[in-house]
Amino acid sequence: MLKVEDLQVAYGGVQAVRGISLEVSAGEITALLGANGAGKSSTLLSLVGSVKPKAGRITFDGSDITGLTPDVLVKRGIALIPEGGRVFARQPVEQNLRLGGYVVANDATYRERIDQVYTLFPRLAERRTQIAGTLSGGERQMLAIGRALMSGPRLLLVDEPSLGLSPLLVETVFDTLANLNKMGTTILLVEQNMAQALEVAKRAYVMQSGRIALHGDADEIGASDEVRRAYLGL
């Protein structure tokens, strides 16, 4: 579904991503792992058009999407759940969801999707009129996921969903991602929590200093001493 070839991302004179290549197959969860500063988030931002790549090629369903803007990519079926569960803090829960569904032209489809989000996260239904900035960290993460789902994505890019959450909420979020995948959503998951990510992923790539250090089957990556060296930078 997604193919990245020799992707390079730079901010001024700083090279954040140094020519990486990766693939995400339809129907799978693929994990992109690495320590903080490895270049994972920069990779995601380039995939959704928020950052223009310095070089390289990105294809989605066989079409070149390199350099396309975020609004075009959302309409094509790609959505990002940003790091830290970022939401529109001054808007109520339901308005956040409405903003996520801005590409939905059909009222019946919009209503169906918002009902699906509330079924997936009953707590959001209880707080639909509450200002998003007053939610707990776990609730904001739920809202960020729900907002992304409102656009009906076929490919979901998820950036550090466990960041700042308690172990119980981390388990809930990862269970949710696994269930979404079972329902047909393809996921590229960026995570520092290697154990959690490898538990739900089919394949994994490990980034170190802007490059892919190794990649392969998630089970093999988790059992490898080499991944510990690459992941920890030892």
C-alpha cells in the first residue's frame, strides 16, 4: 500500500532522515521503532505532506504522492494521529470529531462514523460537550484516534501513542489499534515502546540516526540481540 524509496528529510542544515526505504503492506501493522531523535516523527510528517522531502519518492496504492499537501492526502485515505494526543484544546469533543470529518460530504456517512467512534470510545460519548483541553491524557489520545478515524482512512499513521500514558491506558490504546487493524485499517506505527509495538506488528523497521538500522519480521526483530544494539545505540 505504501512504498518509501530513499527518503531524505532536512530542517535547514540538519539532516533528520538520511535516505530510508520501507514498505507497508495492505492489512498489516508495520512498526517503525527507534530511540528519541532517530527520525521517526520526521518520516511521518513527510508522509502526510507536512514536511517536504529533500529527496526520495513516496507511493501510495501505486501512485506517486511525494510532495502532495496534507488535505489532498487525507482525501486519498491517509490520516495521522500526532504524537502526544494533540487535539483542538479549546473546542468540545464533538467539534474535534467534526473537524476530523471535514472531508465527509454525506451526512449519513458522517453520522455513521461519529457513532462508530462513540461505540469504540464510550467515554468520549459521555464527554461529547466537554472542552477537549480539560480531558485526561488517555481521553485526549482516544479523541486524537477518533478524530483521525472520522476521515475514513485506509492507512493510519500513528505517532508515539503510548507517550505519557499509564500502563493500563497504553494497553487499551494498543488493543484499540489491533482491533482497528482487524477491521481492515492498515497501520504504520511509530513507537519507542518496542515490546508493545512488536506485540501488535507484523513487520518492523528500526531507525537509528536517520537511517534504517535493520528490518524484518516483528517476532524475529524482538528476539534479536542486534536490535538491542541498534535500538539502544550500544
